[in-house]
Amino acid sequence: MATAARPDPATERLTSRVQSLRLPAGQPVRRGGVVPWILVVLFATTAAYSGLGGVIPGLPRPLAAPEASEAEATDGATPNSDDETSAPVAAAPSSPGAVPAATGKIVLESKGYIIPEQQILVSPQVSGRVLELNFEAGQRVPQGMVLAVLDSTEYRAEYERIVAQVEAARQRLRESEQGNRPDEIRQSKAELEEAKTQLEQARSAYERKKDLFEKRIVTPQDLEDAESQYKSLLARVEKLSAMAQLMIDGPREERKRIAAADLKAAEAELTRAKWRLDNTIITAPISGTILKKNAELGNLVNPVAFNGSYSLCDMADLSKLEVELDIQERDIAKVQQNQRCRVRAEAFPERTYDGYVSRLMPIANRAKGAVPVRVRLSVPADEEGRYLKPEMGATVTFFDETIDPAQFGPASPSPQSTGP
């Protein structure tokens, strides 16, 4: 059986009030009563008050329906970052030498992270113990500054040994090229003449012994000794004659080429030894800021070691920053090369910086469904490393206009920016 719906309490109160205003049964009606007129005046006052509340300042407005308030809030909200807005951005006056302010429409907003355009891991070329460190994390260093010095005792000794080898090879080559000295040639000729004289004497003695042997005056042994002496001196004369001719002719071309090759090999070893010695002094490859210190005084650093330090520090040029973004594939059509951008760091939302799209990567990220994009920033020289730091979050606003990168460089922050 259906149950009757319970009347609304407000309806019951209104019904009771109306019934209280009814005249008792049988009582004659008085014309010109005051109560109806009072009710009319009250209703008229309420209607007038409600109508004038939105016109006269100072009067409270009547409560609006929740649906109307939400509709007004929706109409006045900022468009979604993925949607295109047709409202042009007001151009702020630019300082001399700065990039002109953006005047186009906002076509996209995206969040990313600030990264250095160039980050370097400073590692030693040779192994050694750190004897001197001249930097700290956060320090700005110029290009060529000595960052560290390694122990060079072993490398210096090796270098000096090879220097001596190079000098010896150079002298051997010079000797082969210049030939023998005149006094050496004269000495060789003198030895040859002396040997020829001795040979002539031995030949005469041998002839005499042979005649005496035929007359049976000397024994066969005496004849053999004279013959042996003669033949020995004959061989010595031939040898000295050949040597004298070699002294006159000089070294062979083959020996000269061998000496030249030995010198080149020694010089190559010297270059390598000098390279090792020079690399015990480690300098800054670029002008930049030390991001991280990876070694301490006394550490054994080795570029190929697994149980020691393999680098001294990480450094980057913080005047050349980029924002790394992943633009969704559905929005990549709104991004183009050299497109004007405005960057706002999440840590300093009151500061904005000009930028442009410097790179659209040639390959997309399948897992994210996005295309990597780089936005180059214009960082003032006096703010380098002060506000914008690597790995900070940033919001990038893309405009529907492009700029010339040649005119883009360090400038003042946007005039809309304020900061400490």
C-alpha cells in the first residue's frame, strides 16, 4: 500500500499562517481592514529591495544559484594550456638591445625542465694522485684555468729518458748523413799503406825461404811459416783497402734511412711522453660554473678505474640554457623551428624570460607519445646561475610567430618580471 508523501515543513508553516489570517465563521467582514494592506506593503518592499540590490552600490546582492556561479567562474577562467586562445598578448616595452616583446597569440603551453646547452664531465687524461685542487662547487671558472694538478714524478722521468733517446738517434742520423771525417779517412789510408809495406816484406821473406828450401838450407816448416805470414798480410791489405774505400764513399743509403726511421720513432715516443706530462695539469675546457665536485685532495684519479674517481667535476656554461620539453604528438603541429617562446621558472613565477625553439628532435618517444623539443633561453649576464638552475621546472608559452636566432642573445629579463 502506497504511503502518502509527507508535506514540506515550509509549506505547512505557510498554510498555518494563512489559516491564522482567516476570519472566524459567522463573523461579519469588515471592509477597510489594516492587515491586508500591511501584507501588500511588505511584499512590495521585498520586491523592490531584491530588484535594486544589483544596481545600487553598497546593497548586498541576492544569493545566486550554484549553477550560475559555476558558469560565471568557467567563463572567466584561463583557457587550457593545450587550447589556442585568440587574445593577443600585450607587448611590453623592451630595453635597448633586447629581443622585441611577443605580439602574437598563445598557441600552446607546456612544462619542462631547464638543462644546460652544454654540460661537460671534466676527467683526467692520465692517472695520478691529486696534489692540488683549485675549485669548489658553484664557482665560476674561466676557460684555461688550472683546476687540478696530479703527481708528475713518473711522467717527468719517462719524458727525460726519451729526450736522451731522441738526441742519440739524431746524432746517429747526422753521422750517417755527413759521412766520415777527413782525419778518419787519412787514418784508414795510413793503416792500408802500413799493411802494404808489411805485405811486401812478407812476400820478399817468403821468396827467400822458397829459394833456400830448394837448396835444402831451410826446413819445410820454415817455408810454411813464411808462406802463412805472407798470405795473412795479403788478406789484411785487402780488408784495409775495402775499409778505406768505405770511409771515402760514406754510409750506405739504407743505413741513412734506418737512422732517420729510428729518429722518427724516438720523436713519437717523446711526443707521447710530453702529452702525459702536460696532462698532469688539468685546466677548464670552457668558461662555466662547477656543478658538482667529484674528487678531493689526495684522491687517486684514473679515467678507466672502477674503484677510484674517474672525473674531477661536472661543469656547464649557465649563460646558455635550454628547456627540455616533451610535446605530445597531438600538439606538435603547433610547434616550429625558431618559434618565439616565453619561459617562466616554477621557482620564480614572477620572472619571465624570452626564448625560441632551437631544436625539434628527429625521433619521437613511443612510450610517451611525444616529441622532444628544446627551447633556447636568453639569460642576462648578471643573472647567470642566480635564478635559473639546471633541472628546475619551467613553463613555456609558445606564440604563433618566429624570430631570427641571429638577433637573439643575452639581454635583460622581460619588463614584466620583478624579483629580489
